[in-house]
Amino acid sequence: MSHYHTDLLRLQRHLEMLLRALTASTIAEQEAHRQAAERARELREPGAGRRPEVGV
């Protein structure tokens, strides 16, 4: 295996790790935005997200 080929494989592994990290970060950011939007909706709409307890 040539030095060039070894370098390309190493670069490929680094790019794959970067892609996984960016994907995980994006998923976490999307979830945070979803939760923030849900919380904002609850604050704007009286009773939204809060269900009365049955039998109280």
C-alpha cells in the first residue's frame, strides 16, 4: 500500500468522524429547537400542554 493511499484512508476516517459529530450535533440542535418551540407554545396558549387531571 502506498503512502498516498494510506494518507487517503486516514483522511477518509477523519472525515467520517467529522460527519458523525456534525450529524449528532445537528440532531441535538434540532431537538433543542423543538423543545424550545413546544415551551413557547405552552407559554402562549393557556392550557396547552397541560391536561387537567381526571378525578381531582
